[in-house]
Amino acid sequence: MYLTEKEIFSQQEALEKTFDLVMRESSKLADFFAATRRRYVFFGCGSSYMLAKSAAKMFALKPNADAYAIAGGDYLLDPDLHQPLVENAVIIFLSRSGATSEILRVAEELRKRGNNLVSITMRERSALEDLSDYTLTLPWAFDESVCQTRTVTNFYVVQILISAIYDENQAQIDDVSRAISGISGLLNKWRQPLAEIAREKTFSDVVVLADGVLCGIAEEASLAFTEICLISGKHFNLLDYRHGPKVLNSTSTLSIIAIQPSAQPDKTKLQSDLLNDIKACGGTTIVIRPANTDFTGDFTIDCDFTFFPAYGIALICAAQILAFEKAIAKGINPDKPSGLTAWISL
């Protein structure tokens, strides 16, 4: 069994441990993520930066809160330029290893500037932990393979839970709990049809369309194809896709579309019209939809959740499976992507 395969299909056990840890630590987390604090800045590199975008969106949409995502390297090149964003902000670092050079240098700089630092990492006793005021460590979610899969899903779940802790949203926590409890069964249920798509459908590029808080996890879903099966992946917002990028959608495009739940017929029609436009291009479609709605694709996943963030769990897991199965179909070793290392040391 490939490492990547093992890490994709062992996600439920890791997610259950992560959920339990966050719930145990909820009072400590509330000290940093509380309505009395108004500005949050999320830092990451690569996949972690993509996830930081989803985290920032979750907080930016809350009343009276500001939130931003900054790539570690971006800040490192000009800390003074970013001072208005980080001043008086709680800083949150996302790092699988806790050893990425850019992140460590950023943490050192921000400590000098007096910021509170929180880190979420998968490695115990990391250099990043030594620089942080508080660290949430998830060693059971650490990916030994180069491409992040299980790590990404656990990062994302932590973000949803922290967001819910911020405004005491128990219903959102319950959504996450239900999503986790059934994920092993769904992963195994989805594997065969997604493997058939990987073998039988010819696609040379992948587009992931998702809005709102799913923006970062959707970008990471597109990266899974780039890294694991060496097929170019890109993310766009749903309706914005028509403003240029759609011109490249063709019979050789795989489109993964996350449909937002809406009780308003006009909003539903806007999304269904876009989906029909994409289908008319003749490529392959994977649709993540609200349960019991009429949106369909070559493969369709129902999401029976109250809050849209939980849809991202299904989105990333389906993308990981399909990217893995496509790598196998192409004869590529998903554990050893050419030119990549697990983390960057400058």
C-alpha cells in the first residue's frame, strides 16, 4: 500500500482524535479566539497558506472581526509593509512540520513586534512551538508522504471548529462531528466510482469551483492533482469562472463544483445555469451538492449539513481519492512526486 493511499483512507481515526483534542482545549482556544479580539492573521506556506485563506474567510465573515491570510514568504520579504495588518492581531501559524524556514523567520520577527502567536502543527516539540504562546499539536495527522492529504483535512477541521468556538456555534460543531463519524464509509463508497473515472475518463487539466469559506480548501483540492498525479489544477469562484477562465474548459477538463445551499430560486438557478454551461463543454464533472437537490454530474456527492464549511470535508476527500487513483492509472508513484520535498528549508 502506498503511503498516500494509507493516509487518505485512515482519515476518520485522525479526525476523531483531532475533534476530541479541540473540544478538550476549547476553553484555552477561546482565550485566543474570542469576540473580544478583533483581528486575526493566518500564516502558511504552500498548502498551509491555501488553508489559511479558508480560515481567514471564516473569521472575516463574522461581525466586527477582521481576518487576513498572508504567505510566509510574502511577509518575510517586507515585514514593515505588512505591519498595519499584523499590529494588535492574534497571529496563527499553520505548519505541518513546524520547521518551514519562512514560517520560523516570520514567527521570530513577530515575537519581536509583540504579537500573540498561536501555532497549529503536526509535529511535537517543533521549533515553531518554542516560538509560540500556544500550540495545538496533532501528531496523528502528520503525513509521512510528500503530498499532504490527511494533514490538510485535519487542518481544515480545526479551522471550522475554532471558528465555531469563536461565536459558540454548537450547530456547526455538530455538523463537523457528523461529517467525521461517517467519513470512512464514504471514502470506501466513493473509491470505486472515482477509480473508474480515473481510468476511463481522459482529462489533462482540473478546475475546482467553490466560493466563500471553501476557497482555500478548494485551492488545495486543485493542488492535489498537480502534486499527486501531475495534472494541472486550478481553483476559481463559481460565477467568476465565466469571466475568462472558462474559455479553456473542454472535453479534456475535469470540473469539480461545490454548490452552495440556498432557499432562493434565483440563487439556485445561477448555479445550475453555470453547471449546465460547464457540462456543455463536454468534460467530466464532479458535483458536491446539498442533499436531495437536482444538481448532477458524472459523480455526485450529497452533503446533508446545516453549514457550508462542512461541504469542504467532502470536497477535499473526493479530490484526494481521485488524484491518487489517477496517479495509479497513469503509472505514477504518488509518494514520490518529482521535484518536491515535504517542507522547505532555506
